[in-house]
Amino acid sequence: MQINFNIQPRFVSGEHLDRRRYDQCVENCSNGLVYAWSWFLDIMAGDWDAFVWGNYEYVMPVPSRRKWGIRYVYQPVFAQQLGIYPTPPPEIQKIFLKRLKRKFRYIHYPVPDSLKEDVMKGFDIKPLHTRILSLEEGYPAVVREYDDYILQNLRKARMNLIKIDRQGDIDEFFDIKEDAKKIPVPEKSWKNLRKLMKTTIRDGNGWLYTASGPDNEPLAAAFFLVWRSRAYYMTVVLSEEGREKRAGFAILDQFIRDFAGQPLVFDFEGSSVPGVDKFFESFGATKESYKLISRNRLPWFIALFKK
């Protein structure tokens, strides 16, 4: 591709974005994760726009909100990574990020590791990672990498007679959520997740697994998303009894068992909580790095109020 470094990416509002050409850019990227597709952002962000380079050679989705009269960039809940698609050379990365800085005074934006740190001058950079596991070799190869801790807890789940339903009920998921340990997610984000569940389960891309005991009482539920060559562990809810009976272990193992042997990478979605990260690692999952870039040029009185 002949690249004209003299042009600037233009800011295109969501209503004027050519969704077909935008999605082609995301699909052409080796790291075109589900979070950047227009249909996903329509559900989980609602109000989002994009910077577009030239004739849709590159695109950068930008979810934003307005507060105190100031438009700011944020990371939608359940959207782990965004970025520039397909991955451009560093010179173009730098131009996109300069444009982002000029347009917005407050930025909180996750980017893949393919963006180079030396193009992120002016941003605070926080290294993060998810955990991934290849399912392609089949279940026997995958389970050989399970830590003894995982195997012991799966044995406990079997002793507790945990049963898995692969076609769980969405209302049941949210019933368990209400009884489960509180998860710090805004209510609007739960509503968006419900819509994502409805849409993707209907289309065959979403899977809701529910675990119950011998009395058929629901103990845990987990929502998975399968898109292109990647499966995503979007979220899980567990009752106290579900934790005690290791229902979450049983759900994860059953999903891995069901999809093993397919050309899929399973994304545990990562966690900055060491205990949760160690739990994912115990399945044999390896690190895949990304970054969170942030920048705050809010007026001093608003910055002070936010503290």
C-alpha cells in the first residue's frame, strides 16, 4: 500500500461511518479482536466514533461520553482492547495518537502491544496482559497442561455432582448475579451485556453455560463469545454454594472440552488481580500483553473535583 504521510486521519461520527468498510479494516488485522467490530461497539458502547485514515485504509474506534460539558474517551466495560486497524507502521501510529490527544482532553484507552511505546509520548502507559490458551490440538493435549490445583478442583466438582447446561437461561444468569458476591460493574453495563447475550446467542456466537447441583438449583453461570478464531471468557457469576462446590471450574473445563480440537484461541480475558491471574495460568494459559494509555488535560477545578 502506498502511504501518504502528509494526510491526517479524519474524525467520523458513528452515524456517518461506513460500517462495511470499517469492519473490513478490523477483519484485515491479525489482531482484529471482537471488541473493535462495529456490532460489538454498538451494543457495549452505544455512542462511539472513529478516526479514519484516507479511504478507510486504517481506522481507530473511539468510544466517548460527555461530562461537565467535556467529551472524553473511555474504555467500555467488557471491551478489553481497542486500537488502530489494521496495525499501521509506527509513523502512522504516532499521527493517530497525536490526533487523539488534540481531540480529547481526557483519555482512557486500551491498545494492543503492537503499538510501540515510543509513539505514545504524552500518555501514561500501564502494561497489562490477558491469558490465552490454544485449543487446536484437542482436549487431551490441553488437559495435560492443567496444574494439579485445577485437576483437584475438577475432581471435587465431580464429587459434588455438578451438572453443566450448555444452553443456559439469561434470566437465570442475572438471578445468580443478584445473589452472588457483588461485582463492581455499573448497572448500564449489565444491561448492555444482557443485550450482547441475546444477540450473540441468537446468532450462534454466544454461549451461556450454567452449572447446577443434584437438586437442579443453579449455582453458577458463565458467558462465552466465539468470534472468528477466538473464544472469549466474558464473565462468570457464582453463588456462595457454587464457589464451595467448584462449579466455576466445571464450567470452564466443559467449555474447553467442547471447543477443543478447533482452530481457536481461548482468551481468559486476563486480570490485574494476582490470584485470578494465577488461576487462569493454572489452566496452562500464557500471557498476551496489551497496554492502557491515559491522559488527563482536564481543567484544574474538574481534575481536583475528580480526586
